[in-house]
Amino acid sequence: MENRRNLLRLTGSMQQVMNVRPVTYDEGRARGMKAYEVKNGPLRFTVTADKCMDIADVSFLGHNISFLSKPGLMGRNHYDTNGAEAQRSIMGGMLFTCGLENICAPCRVDGKDYPMHGRIRTTPAEHVCADACWEGDDYTVTLSGEMREAELFGENLVLRRKITTLYGQNRICIEDEITNEGFRTEPMLLLYHMNVGYPLLCEDSEIVIPTRKVTPRDETAAMNVMGWNKMEAPKDNEPEYVFLHEMAADKEGNTFAAIINEGLGIGLKIEYNLRELPYFMQWKSIASGDYVVGLEPANSSVYGKPYHIKEGSLHQMKPFTSEKKRIVLTFLEGEQLKQVKRETENLTDDKSLK
């Protein structure tokens, strides 16, 4: 309890150094959207209760980490799930969750339309809770909520999310449980779209991924595959590149992806488990005004639902079964930047893991 006593000696209220506060936006496309602002020492972030408990903006040590697309911060819109028009409602943010019936390009299967990146990313949460309290010697902020993707005579999939962060640890832990509460087997596609922007992302940045093989999605990506781990200066009207990675992992399936900026002395590491999320995609855009890298662990391929149906590899859940996923975001500084590069080398060099 010594850490707790020392902190309470130094503060009038723990809200001085760590807190969670509900907010409701009051202008523009974000008008009416409910969210939670979290402060954890040098780490600050926003969780959007009205959009899947996803994480919007993030800053660390005063530097912005996340990407925000041209439409800016926004709530739910009438075009959220209208085919390719849904691209107008993708604001980016640190995380937007793709699924649960589709994760990539809009498609039509058996006469039914599936919007771009699916519907769950704009689904408002129910049973939302936010708390800040001592758990033993740790001062902890916890947020939780439940999102349901359901249709009359259709699917009934529930995503329960818990987000935690501990004072003194520059980390955000996301724990999800997806349950099929329907009476038929359902496809369940899930992709965590993590989006990094300026100034963490710039020409000084390095993309650190323990990859065994990099496969470009298309001809445009193939022409730029040699530079997958670097960021160039912005280039007007440059098309996006998407790379598929075959990830190295430890014997338990643990792996990660990171972006570091030695000039700023900070970085971001995203840890997850291949057994839960066996696919990993990297989205890279150096286009002026759309300058972003997306790090995307998933349970399905970027080629999408039609591809998996054709290949007979569509991920499905039986009635009343559940799956758990865990992702940890760690915000790096100092010696940790070199350490994450050593971890990458250790994973890719360890022949016993191949």
C-alpha cells in the first residue's frame, strides 16, 4: 500500500493526476455524441460511448498519436452503413472496430448488402459504466459497455468491451467478448483498425513489425512493398498501400506491431495473440491530407467476406458460444524504443518458433 499512501500524500484528489469524465459534444458532426475523456498522467484518450466504445483521439507526453480523417470528429450519420458511402463517416481515431458481418470493402452476398467495414463501428453502447478507484495499490480507470449487432429474422451478436488503464502505466488494455446469442450459426468477422497519425507519424518514424513475409494486396502496393516499414514525406494524390503480414510470435502466440519516432522519443506498441487474431494487415497512406498508417490485427483477411466464402474459410460462431480477444496498447519512451526493436529481432530470428 506504500505507493497508494505516497500518492495520497502528494495529491488533494487523485483526479489531479488521473480521472475519467463523461462528455457530450455540442457542435458539428459530433453534436450529441456521448464519450468519456480519460487522463492518466502523460497519457490522455477519449472513448466514444456512442460508437462501439472505440478510442478516438490519443495523446502521450503532449504529442498526438492518433489519426483523424478529413471529416473530423463525428457521431452517427445516416450514411454510416450505406455501402461505399460509409467512407464519409470513417473518422479514423486511434481505434475503430470493424465487423461483425463484414470488415473490409462493401459487398453483396446472397442478395444482402454489407457496408464498408461493417456496422459495429457505429453501434452505440448500452449498459455503459465508467469508474476510477483503487484496486489494491493500483489506481485504475475502467470503462465498459455492450454493443449488439442484430436484425429481425437475422443475426444476434453481442460485443462486450472493457477498457482499463492503471496510473503509472502508459497502457490501455482492451478486452472484448463476442457472443452469438442467436439460434443459428453466424459468420463473425472482426478487425481492429488502429490508426496512427502526425506527429508520431512522420518521415522520422519507423514501422516495427516482426513479419516473416510481406504480401502486397494489389499492384499499387507491390510497387511500394520495399518501403513498408518507412514513412515518406506526404505526396499529393498518392493511392493507399495495403500489405498483408505473416507474423512471427512466441510459443504462446503473443506478438505485436509498433511505430516509433526516435526524434520525438516516443512510440506505440500494439500487443495481441495470433490464436485469437491470426491475420494482420498494414494500411499505409502517404497521400497529402490522408497521411496515416493503420495496424490491423484481425480474425479474417483484408480480402473480405466473399474471399472467405469462396475459399471455404469463413469464420463462424455456433449458437450461444463466445470468443474473447485482448489487445494492449503501450505508449513507449526512451530505452523502450530500442527494446521493441530488439524484441522484433528476437522473434524473427528464433528458428524454434518457425
